[in-house]
Amino acid sequence: MPKSKRNRAVTLSKTKKKGKEHKENIVNSIRECAEKYSSAYVFSFENMRNLKFKEFRDQLKSSSRFFLGSNKVMQVALGRSDSDEIRPGLHKIAKLVRGDSGLCFTNLSKEEVQRLFNEYEEHDFARTGTTATEKVELQEGPLDQFTHEMEPFLRKQGMPVRLNRGVVELVSDFVVCEEGRPLSPEAARILRLLGKKMATFRLHLICRWSPDEFEIYREGLEESDIESS
């Protein structure tokens, strides 16, 4: 037992050290990018899909660099006030790194960046807790899309089903989800089985910084709010 405790202590110590080094590496990388690239953007995201985001990032790797992670670490790297910012004006975008957001440093023109971000969207299956975008209801009767082997699983998801001569059928109408309400784990599984994609992964530009310009894209944000926040 004492040996096990010692092993855990060593592991925690290494983890803590690694975590600190990782943060320092991110800070240094962001500061290098601020010097290297011609402009920087803060963007927000909804329904993040890591694989899809990696594909988007890889498309731009020759001209751009992306950062996701701790907002606080990104803010520290940029500088949270005009006294500690690493380049003039960067503290303005640091104040907008909040919530589900990230940084993009790039040499692309602002028109190209706006086009790429505005056009990007990927549809995917919704996860538990996602707000349903529509009501989905299945009618009483045979469910030809499901094989008889799936009947026990469907029953476990709360569906009133039975086998009738080897065919899965609903014994009564069944509401999978209601528009505007969070999806239950069961509803998310059923929608996936039905092939119904309710989540859309999108990226939204919030603001842009360059050495001679600062722009806010998101409605409801004014530069005066940034200065006072």
C-alpha cells in the first residue's frame, strides 16, 4: 500500500510539471505567431467536432496557425492590457477570447478568411444535451429500416416496439424528441440510428487584429465594451 502511494505521488508531480511546461509552450507559440503572421482573429464555435476542425485547420496550415484550449492561457500570451500586450492593440482581442473560442493567426487576406469561415459548416449527429432543432415522431406500425436483431436495443431506448413475424413494429406513436428541448441519451442514439443529423459544426469570426487595424464582426459587441471590460 505505501508503495502504491509513492507511485501516485510521482505521477502527480510529473503531471503537474508537464502541465506547466505545456502552458509555457502554448504561450511562447502564440507570441511567436503574433510576430510572424500579418493578422489574428478570435473565432467562436458551436457543436465542435475535433476531426472536422482538424481537416479545416490542415487545409490552411501553409498560411495559418490555430489555437484552442485554455482561454486564460491565450489571454496571458496576448497580453490582457496595453501595458503587457506583446504587440500594440492585441489586448483588445485578448478580451474577446472567452467561452467557446479560439485564435487564428494568418497571412491570408481578410476577405479570404471571412469567406472560408462564413462558408464552413459540417452536419453531424447530435449528442446528448444538444437542443433539438425539430420534433421527430415515429408513427405506429412497422419499422422496416430496423432488423429484428435490433428490437431489444430499441426497447431499451424506451421505444414501444415488438416483433411481428420477424418485423420490428411500433405498437403506438412515439416522439423521439421535441423541438427546442435537450436531447436525452436515448433520443441521441435513436436519431443516429435513423440517420438524422441535427448538429451543425460552425465557426464564427468575432474580431480581427492587424498592426494597423482592429475590427469587430459580431453584432452586439462595441469597441467601447472591450475597453471597459
